[in-house]
Amino acid sequence: MALTNNKNVLAWVDEMVALTKPDQVVWIDGSKEQLDALTEEVTSLPEGNRDKMYKLNPDKLPGCLYHRTLPNDVARVEDRTFICTKNKEDAGPTNNWMDPEEMKAKLTPLYDGVMKGRTMYVIPYSMGPIGSPLAKVGVELTDSIYVVLNMNIMTRMGVDAFKNLGDVSNDFVRGLHSKADVDPENRYIVQFPEENTIWSINSAYGGNVLLGKKCFALRIASFQGKNEGWMAEHMLILGVQKPNGETVYITAAFPSACGKTNLAMLIPPEGYQKDGYKVFTVGDDIAWMKPGKDGRLYAINPENGFFGVAPGTNEKSNPNALACTRKNTIFTNVALNNEDGTVWWEKLDKNPPVDATEWKGAKVNGPEFIAEGNTLAHPNSRFTAPAENCPCISPEFNNPEGVPISAIVFGGRRASTTPLVYQSFDWTHGTYMGSAVSSETTAAATGAVGVLRHDPMAMKPFIGYNVGDYWAHWLEMGEKLGDKAPKIFNVNWFKQDEEGNFLWPGFGDNMRVLDWIIKRCEGKADAVETAIGYLPKKEDLNLTGIEDEVTPAILDKLLAVDTDLWKKEIAEMRRYYQDDIAAKGGKVPAELMAELDKIEARLNK
């Protein structure tokens, strides 16, 4: 039975039912009874059925489930991800493009009758708190119970989502997903931003099939934000509560493998804790930001859960993230500990289970399997955990108005050029800093080490339109916000000495940098003006308790601005703007080119 009277929703669902021809259609109301019944159904499937999920130990991991995807279906597929706009230049140089009609002609035969013998689940969901002026509604049609159960964690799923839509609005994102045959040759993740539509086929992996995540919350929403005057960004949101009880909110964007979730769930060093500082998580991945009634920029986390990478998550690296996974969590492609019905992954601890099932489903002796050079969990294995499980979740997490943002932080993994922290001179300069976000490749990636990989605003795979127009939208937002715009900073936790050792301790000690950032926002700390921006005065960084690790000589290296290296950086940015963007159909705003000239002039003084 349909859960809405909205004619636009009903007409679209009917059209997709006619195309995919499911045996039955089930509307997902979000009730415990319905979800429990689906859980029973999917965990009762016979061994060998690729849709099967497993219940984990109800005493140690209550409400937790386990699932394996096929080995050909374990990550986002950027070469199979398309932005389909009428004009190619509207997709820009950072996206794969195809004409919408051509793409539909290609995909429609794949969807034709694809759900015969299957059930179509109709999932209404809200991105953001129900009733929030910043929230948006999506409807995903899928033939996967795994998707239903994950969407229940990641979004506000169920009949309440339709409250924001009403009976006449057409402002909802249409998502069609079928796992089909999980055939990599016919796998497509397609966004039609001009039609508020997403089509995903032949994948059953979360990042490609939980259509509220990157597909809607970034690719479609960034396009909506450009047209409607707000921003959808690949950013964490955290709140720092000061000893006086006041909380300052910060968003931050980093490319992958730069510690985003660790910063979002930061535990302050002991000295800060004793003084009464606390850090609260609003979000670990995505921020939707809109000017509020007072003219400041307000952010919500459109998600309701965390879709985290499991390997490397442990009591030391991120105790709060680990705590999130203790109940009502779905684990994908990790290893099973057969002895006690729990899960394991690399770096969880030093005790791989002897009686293990590795992520592809083979029963193995864990320590021996690892000794032979294998991994028990896939490197991109995941946990889908409810935000409410997080010990440091913000009291403002469900605030429909969002939280006011004082600072925006960019960062990347840079061994030498970029100092520990610096502040932009103004919003335009800060937009330039965001456009210049890049990381050096590590030994973990194939190919040369230390190669610069550009990832503007950490959004390269997620901008739903032309990157040049996206930068122009940032500049417009700065004009709109005026003197109420957040201050913009850049951090680099990864600076190294001559031997390749990290100079900064990182993790909880990153609080010391946040402390300086907050003081700058409040006008309570001075700064040193350099060619690249404002740097901290050495005495303004609180190093109490880490004086042995961060000596005056190391601090000098952390805050050094090497003129020669920065001239090379500017030359590389000119090349990037020209060759990678402008020459391939991206319009680089004149203001950003002017910022390059200004930085170069200051370096030459």
C-alpha cells in the first residue's frame, strides 16, 4: 500500500514498476515490525545465496548483522559513475559525461524486467532531520533488503520522510537501484542532476547503492545547492565546547586517508579535558550549509549514521568510532570470528581469530592466512552504524536549524610544502586554498610515491556539475555571507622530517590546532603574516604535555614557509588550472587566477 498521496511520487513509482516488472512492491514504512521481518527473511536465506546476511552474537554485538559482497563489487566505481547533463560543459572536466537520452537508451534495456521474480522495495527517506528547512526528501526503489536495512541506519527512513514533501511538491530525488546480475561490465552509477534522478545498476556495494550517500548528498545536492543558494560539501562537522559551556562549530574537508573521521570524533588531550573542553560530533562525512536568519552559515549533517572503513579502526586510533559499532550495526566484507560470532579486521587488535571466515567466505586459520600475505577483511570493508551510538554525538545533531559554522578547514597529506596550520587572508583566498587541496600518494597506492593528486575541496569525485562553476558558487556564497562568512584555514598533520618521520603527533593533539583556529575566529590570538596566509605565533600554540615531542626546532619546521617550495606549488597550480581544468572545459574564475598572481608577488618580494 502506498504511503503517500503525492501524485509525482506515485506516477514515478508506477513508471518504474512498469519498467522493472517486480513480482511485488513493498512500501517501507520504517516500522520495527517490518524491519524485523525483512531481517528474518534475509538471514534465513540458504548458504551460498549471495544476498544472505548473518546475525552476529546477540550478547556481544546485539542487533548486528554481517554481509559479504561479491569480490568484483567492493568499492565505488569512479570510471562507471556518470553525470548526465544536456550540455557536456555543464558536467565539466572532473566528471564522466554522457547525454541523458543516450544513457537512458543504454540503461533502459538493462532495467527492463530486471526485477522479475523479485520484490521492489520503495524507500522514502529524509536527508537531514524531519521538518528541517535544510532537509531534502529522496525515494529509492531497490530489489535489495541489504539496501533497505542500511538506508534505515544512514537516513531518516520511513513514512515520516514524506511529511517534508506533502501531497503536491515535486522536490524529491528519484533513485532507482537494481543489483541485477552484479555484472561489472554493465555496472553504472548515473546521476541526472537536471532531473533530480539517480540510476544504479549491477552493484550491491554500499557506496554505489545507498543512493542517499554520495549520489544524492553530494552529486545531486551540490547541483541543487548551486541553483538554490546553499552548499553541499564533503566535510565533517564538529563542535568544540569550551570550559565556559559555549560551543564553536567547525567543518573540515580532507581527501581520503587524511583522518577525517578521527578528527570528527576527536578526544581532547588530558590537559584540555581537565580544563573542561569537550568535542562533539555532528557529522563525519557530509555537510549541507545554508545562510541562517542571522546571516551566518548553518550546517546540518544530512545523514543519520556512519558508513566507516573498518580496517585501522581500533581502541587507540578512534575509540569513539569503534564504540559506534557495538550494536545495531551492519558489517560488510570484514572477517568473521566463528568461535564467538563476532567480527575482526586488520588493526582491530593483534589477535586475528584462529577459526575465521575471511571476507570472500573461505574458512581459514587467521594467523596463518595473514602470515601468507593475505588479509582477513577487505581493505575497504565497512561498518554502517547509527549516529546515536556515538559516545560524543552532538546534542545539536537533530537540530532542524543546524549549527552555526565559525571556521572551515581544508587539509591534505603533504610531506614538506604546507605548514601545520595557516589562515586565509579572506574568503576568496580561502576558496583558492580549497581549490588547491591535494595529497601526495603514499606507498599504499600503486605507482610513484609523492605524486601530487589534486582533489579540490576534497570533492573531486562528488561535484555534480562543472568544477569551475562550483568554484564560482563558492565565491558567490562568500559575497552573500559578507563579514559573517566563516574564517578559512588549512592544516597539514603529515609534515615530515628529512628521515620521513612525522613531525606532528596528530590524533587527539590536533585539538591544539583547533584551539588556535577558534581563538583566531574570536579575535583572541594574533598571527604572523606570511606570503601564503596568517600563521600562528609560536607561543600561541599550546604544547603543554608534548614539549618533548614538539621541540622548538621541530615547531620551526612545522611552521616553516619555504619560498622555493611554494614557488613550485604556485607553478603547479597554474599548470593544474590551465591543463587539467581550463583546457578540458572547466572555467577557472578570474578571481582564483588573481589569487595565484598575488601569492606569487608576495613570494617574490
